[in-house]
Amino acid sequence: MKYNIKIEVIENFMMENKISKTKFCKLCKISIRTLNKIMTNNDNFRIIALFKIAKVIKVQVNQMFD
């Protein structure tokens, strides 16, 4: 299934807090590989990763979809 993820939400959070992808992944407890899959809108990742990201950036999961 193809997801349309708003990657701007993630990018804005990282820019506002001046953190790298690596640090962001450690905060979310996901791998950098998973983050890269999400950022490229690849459909091969577990949806639980979005829940972990949403919890860290303090948004609801449905706000991460187009």
C-alpha cells in the first residue's frame, strides 16, 4: 500500500530543533533506514514507525498524511 506522508512535518521538526537524522532516529527509537524509507515515500516500512515519530514531534498520526 502506498502512503502519502507529509515529510515536511518531520523536516520542519528537525530544522526547528537543529537535530540530525541520526539524533532524530534515536529520539523516535527507529532506524535511519526506516526514516529514509519514510522520507522517500517508500511503501516498505512498518506503520508503527509513524506512531513513534508522531509521539516525539507531538502531532496526531492522521496529521502526517496528505
